[in-house]
Amino acid sequence: MHRELKILFTAIMFYTRIPVPKGVGFSDDNLNKATRYFPLIGILVGGFGALAFMLSQTVLSNPIAILISMILTILLTGAFHEDGFADFCDGFGGGYTKEKILAIMKDSRIGVYGAIALILILLSKFMLLNEIRIDAIPIVFISAHAFSRLNPVLLIMTSSYVRQDETSKSKPVGNKISFTTLFVALIFGLAPLFLLPIAFIPFMLVTQALILLAFRQYIHKKIGGYTGDVLGALQQLSEIAYYLCFIVLSGLL
């Protein structure tokens, strides 16, 4: 139990800005195993976002409450995934070879592709959330943040980390997935789906599976595997797809 708590605190330390006990320390092994709690971090971040929305919505308009909740989730994660998405768009948008793509993503400076992509994805989140009925937003916040973090875990399981040197800006989020890690990630990633109407769940699963397959095929064709930035981009795209799918299903079912 003590070891598992260390792994959980490692996940919180790496994926968020939430303080953890000083004695947690750091090890590559714990960081690799912390991948199992990636969806749980989504529940935590989404829960804070949902709470911020519910409190803000009592005294402010719906759009402003959504904006506040988005800002809070970004602050909680340190824009971890948004930064990865911007770097991904810079690299894959401006690079024509594997080496060039990896070199661009490693550069901490943001380029035109990254800046435009970041603006568009944040605007997309805001607009999509604003289309969801008020009473459903808290549930959608929690389930979307959890479920969207499952795809990166599955990508790690089915792909290889492509940086074999120490030139990356940060350590890989994970490079091996055990059965235990996969099982725990699936529990925390899938459980919040049952907050939704049952009829929504099959469509959500199929949509996210298609995104994972298409995204995996694309990155394998370009660079042969994943990096931390690639995982961040997949999380962001999966989150956007979740909101869009929920809106479509709400209108059809």
C-alpha cells in the first residue's frame, strides 16, 4: 500500500501542480507505473473543473463559468497537455522527416502552427462546452477528462517511445505497460462513462477507438512511435472529440 501511494503521488506530482508529501521522491520505475493513474488524475482535474463551474455558475453567466473552469484545469495541470499539443502541431506541421519533427518538438519556443492550434483547441473547448446543457456540464467535465486520458495509455501500450537519447525536454511519461497498469487505467478511465446515459457509452467507445487508431497510424507513418508531446496531443484531441460526440448524441438520442 505504501508503494502504491508513492506511485499515486508520483502521478499527481508529474501530471499536476498539486503539492504532494515531501518524502515521495522520484524514480523512473514509479513514473512508469504512475501511468496507471493517468485517468484518475483526469477525474481529479475534471472534478475541480466541475466544482469551479457549479460555484461560478450560481453568480455568473454560463460562458464565464465555463471559462473559469477551463482556466482552473489549465492551472492544475500547468498546461501540460496543451503544451504537448502545441509542440506536436509545430513538429508535425513544420517537419518533413522524423529527425526534423523530433527536433522541432524538442524546441521550447512555440511556432506559428503551435500558436494557431493552441488558440483553436481552447476556443473549440469553450464553444463545445457552451453548447452542452448546464446540468450536464459537471458530469461531462469529469468523464471527459478521465476518458480522454485513457487513449494515451493505450498508445503507450501499443507503440514505442522514439527518443532514445537524453535530448527530450522531459522524461517519457511511460514506456512499458504492465497488465496491472492497464487494468487500473481502464477502471478509472471507463468508470466515469457510467455517469452518462447508457445509450451514449457504445458510441463514445467507438469514437475514441477510431481516434486512437487513426492517430496511431499517422504518428507511426511519420516518426514510428510516440513522444511525450504526442501523448499530450492525443489527450487533447480525445477530449475535444468527447465533447463533440456528447453534443451530437444529446441531439439524436
